[in-house]
Amino acid sequence: MLNLSVLTEPGFCPHSLNKYASVMACGNGYIGIRATHEEDYTQQTRGMYLAGLYHRAGRNETNELVNLPDVTGIEIELDGANFTLLAGEIRHWQRELNFANGELRRSVLWRSPAGQQYRIESRRFVSLDQLPLVAMQLSVTPVDASAEIVFKTGIDATQTNSGRQHLDEVSVRVFDPHYVQGIYETQDRASEVAISASCRLTMSDSSSCFSAKNRRITAHHSVTVLQGDTVTLEKLVWIAHRSDKALSQESFARNALAELKSCAARGYGSLLEQSASAWETIWRDSRVAVASAEPSDQLALDYAVWHLTAMTPAHDERSSIAAKGLTGEGYKGHVFWDTEIFLLPFHLFTRPQIARNLLRYRWLNLPGAREKARSHGWSGALFPWESAASGQEETPEFAAINIRTGLRQKVASALAEHHIVADIAWAVVAYWQATHDDDFMRNEGLTLLMETASFWMARATEINGRLEIHDVIGPDEYTEHVNNNAYTNYMAWHNVASAHQFMAMFERDDAHFTQKASHFLARLWLPEIDEQGVLPQDDSFMTKPAIDLSRYKAKAGKQTILLDYSRAEVNEMQILKQADVVMLNYLLPERFTPQQCAASLAFYEPRTIHDSSLSKAIHGIVSARCGDMQSAYAFWRDGIAIDLGDDPHSCDDGIHAAATGAIWSGVIQGFAGLQIVEGELHLAPRLPSHWTRLAFPLRWRNATMQITFDMGVLTIDTSAPVTLTLWGKTVTATGRQVWPYEDFLTSVNGTATTEVSDGA
Ligand code: BGC
């Protein structure tokens, strides 16, 4: 038994409706549904999204993830009064998301303003087994007397993305007593969605009718329920999506309805069971288990795996992962470097096929990236800083308007945040190293490496005989338009070196490319460690003044520095939004010694506000690698708090997907010490002082391993022999083997006096 966690919402609070709608969202990589309540609240933002379904609503807009017609809303009338938790009294409250079976449940005992008590229970899940299926149940039990109960629910296409409407209603229909269907089309006619719903009451002596008005199709059910009896409304929804129009619209709609009918024949319980067994497989393949004195450590890890699964379109290589997953409209559902650097590692080491899909998404979008490079006068592929379905640049040209000046600040990332090109190449290399998938490398991988490398070779400028990369933004977005950002230069070098190396390995002949690559590698300027032992972030960083950032750090994530200083002023000071050199230390561990990494942490951390959710976890991993487990754990916990902490508005417009990936990475790459060094697997578990055990599954090449580090003893159960480096010493694991950490102590210090056998 895995004993999975349950995420609870402690009470009903109008201020945190949207936070919990995000963190308790359900999804299966195809659809994501915010955990909004059935009844309406003005502050509550409903949201249902389909991976890859983007549309542009107007001239000055970019493509955004479409917020679909709502199916979760149910108007509940109890003895003539609308059920709302803003009135009356909540006498009992329980709301939880059960990670084991994927069910979101709420149980409320409510006393109406008229003094009558009702027990209201709701359950919902998004099927992991049948991707287009959403199932709900809502039950009401009148406690004090019999009651007249009315439910109104259906499909509500008045839903918008903050007022922007993307869909035309093509048709709405009612079929026999239980089914409704709406067909919607994006306004550019590129995609169609058929939403079919069945609504049934458990009590037969109810009366029902339908209405269709103003983009809402609604089933109305009225029933008299005796005191203590329970009426249950079961609603099943099938959400079909298509962008190719091979079938007629009638057949598309008819097939969707037939699918729904076959689910309706099975009912909620059996559908839930089947979805739960699909979740069981996910947990078996990716659950990280810890024994910690702090129980919420385990909760955070289960939460992370839940969302990493719910946000990832494992079924479709044409879509990737949005910065907020499928839980909200933040960043318009766009895809950033977050995917390759923060989310891909989880998949790579648990279900590598998904990592391959994510890279194929970039490969399929190469035409857009080539076009972007070409339009700026460069060769190769310049991947968009933000992308959606097509691979074209989707970064909005301007940030929010300054309402005092009426001016809009240009967003520079699309113009200069070019490191995403090397980040994608880094992920291609990591994928091959962890899988040895030669087919992928020979086809998509090498093309990606060569195109990205070509970009860097064109992008660099020759200055006095050396190549430099000018006018970029590194990961630290508070420092714009600088020359020779260390992160960018080292990653670009790694990108070109990898293209060069894999071309040789896979015998891809291109003498011109090889010659250019050798020239680039010999001449690209790689910033050097200065007299203080620190790698300068860029050419000008070290000449800028530093200021005390403590009050801004105390409000990390809120960008409060921009209330006191303009962006231009921030640019001229030593102020980092997020990890930059430290990020480089994390990604290319073989390039830097632990002393150099420790020096970066000591120098850059006080200068980093951590205003991006991509920052703290990386500091945590690098701290762990430097042996500072206390700081590593503190950073890891701060990373968890980004969405799971007390701030009621931290994730109103969706969870922070990258920070969620970093919860997994912080433990596996931090505390378990997983690194790929020179293409080989390294592990060096060292746990926070109040953890006694860490266990997790790990995929590496053809092996599926279960790794357990318990009271200082490492056990590896592997399906195939694996050669790996444990605490600095190379061993081969076969079958089930046990290694006490003690045996490695001397070798870790450099003088191996203990012979560690390749077995226990
Ligand atoms: C960060 C970027 C990140 C983006 C999306 C920004 O605030 O600075 O690094 O890619 O958010 O998560």
C-alpha cells in the first residue's frame, strides 16, 4: 500500500477560492478543470482547458489557451433559496483531493438563513483512463424536514478568458431525457469542441425540463426529498476536440454522444474505479516516498506528481506544458523554457517516452523557430520565448499598461532571451544520455542540435579575434540587454559542442558545419572566475552597485522592487530576479567544482530577490550538492510554499508548473544527489536531518530501478544491470544490492581505503 496523501482545504474562505481552485485542480494531460465549487461566487474563476487548444481573440492579442464552456456549475435551490456559503451557517466542512484515486470531494452541513439544515456532498474526477471524460455527483440530504430541491446544470458557454470570447456556438441539442450537447468552434474555424453531458437524478419521481438561452443549455430537475433521504445528481461529460475535419460535423457529434452513452451505462463508481487504477500505475512508476518528521514533506511530493501528471499531454506530441499547466490562464497557457528545464527531468527519469514527446513538440515546431531566426537575419532555429500550438513567437509585445502614464512597457524576452535555444539542446542531450534512444538522436535529436547550434554560430559576434554573444537576457530577467551573460555563453558552447560530438558519434558528415563548430568552440568567450572566485554574470554586472534587498526578499515573488525602482534602474544594479549563474552551476555540474558553486551561492544569493518561482528550488539543489543540507531543505520548503503556502492569492491564475517540477527535482537531484556527469548516472543521497528514509523509482536506459536510502543504507533494486557512480565511486548494480553509506566515507574524501564490492 502506498498510503498516498490527501490535500485538504481547511475551510471555506471567499479570499482563497481561486488558490484552491488551482491547487486542487483535476486533470489528465488532455483536460484540466479548476476546482471551483458547483455554486457560483463572484470572485471564483471557473476554468476548463484542453491541452493545445489555443486561439487568438483579437488584433492586439496573442494566442491563448481557450477557457471552455463550463460544465461544473450547478445551481442548487433548497426550499426556494439558492444555496450559497456566503449566507447561513457552515456547521461542518470537509474538502479534499484524494491523490490515490484522483477524486475531489466536498462535504458540507449547511444551515440555511431560514434555519433548515442540509447535507451537501459533491464528488468529481477527470478520468485518467478515458481522457475526454469528466464525472460528477452531487447529493443533498435534508436533515430537519422534507425539502423541495431544484438543480440547474448543463453547459454554460458564456465562459470567457477574462472577457475574451474564443468560441462560436454552432449548435445545442437535447437528446432523450438525459443528454445535452453543444458544438463549439473557435472563431478562426480551426478547432471544434463537442461537449456532451448526461444528467440523471437517483429519484425517479422528479420532474425535469431543458432550456437553451444566451449560450447556456440547462437541464432543470425538481424533486421533493423526505427528511433524511438523499437525492443524487450524476453528471457525466464527454469533451471531444478536433482540428482536422476529416469527419462530418454530424459524425463527430454523434460519436461523442455514443461515447458518453457507453460511460453513462457504467455509472460513476465503475468509471472512478477504472480511472483510479490508471492513477495506481502513475504512482507505482513515479511516487517519491519520504519518512520525515514533517508530514507535509510527503504531501508536497504527492502534490507534485499529481500535477506533473495532470498537466502533461502525454497523449499528444503536438502540445507541450503551459507555465500554469492546465489549471489557469496565467501566461495565457504559453510554453516556456520551464518545460525542458523544470518539467522534463521528472518525465525523463520516470516515463521517458513523455520526455521524448516533449522534445518532439519542439522538433515539430522547428519551422516557426527557423522562421524566427531568419527574420532576424540569423541561421538555424531560434525557438520562441513563449509558444503555443504552432511554434511561432507568442510573447506579448507589451506588458500591462502603466495606468498613470498610459504607456506600455515593451517585453524584451522575445527579442533577447535566447538561452531557450540552448536549454532545448541541453534537454535533447539529457534525454539521450538517460535513454540511449539512438533512433531519436539520429532523427529529431541531431536535427535539433544542429539547428540550435547553427543559431549560436550565427548569433555570436567576432570582437578582437574572439566570439562574444551580445545583447541578451539571461535567466535573470531583471538584467536585460547585456553582453556575454555567462549562463548563455556556457550553454551555447555546450549546445555547439554537443552537436559536434553527436554528429561524429552518429556519422553525420557535414564538413562545413564541423569546421564552423570547431572554430566557434575554440573562440567563444567563456566568462572566467574573477579574483574573488566568482563567475561574473555578464560583462557589466560586477561594475554595478548592490543594494540591501532584504525587504524585497521578504516578499519574494511579488516583484515589490518595481514599486520603488523603474525597470531601467533595477537593470543598473546588482539585482537578480532569479538564479542565473547558480542555474548554470545546476545544469552543467561537470563544469564547476563544489567550491566554485559554493562561491556563486554566497555571492549571488544575497543579490537575488527570488521574484520568479523558478529560483529557490535551484538554489536548494546547488546547496545540496555543496553539502549544505540545511539551506537545501530551507530552499526546498520555500519552493513548496509558492503554491501550498499561506498566501491566499499565490496562484489564483494557476499553479506554478515549474515550481511543481522543482519539488520533485529538489528531492531527486538535491537530496538523492542525482546528476548526469559526462553522460553517466551519479547518485549521492544525503538527507535533511529529520528525514530517515527516501525511496523512489528511477528509469535509466533499459533499467527500471527502485532506490531506497534508509538510515544511511542504500538499496537498489534493478530490472537490468546499471553502472553508476555512488558518492563518487563507480559500481555496477544487478538485481537487488545494498550499500551502506559508511563504506564510501573514505573514498568520498579522496583516499579509497575501503573496497566497495559490486554487491552486498
Ligand atoms: C520567469 C521566467 C519563466 C516565466 C514563466 C518568469 O517570471 O522569469 O524564467 O520562464 O516566468 O514561468
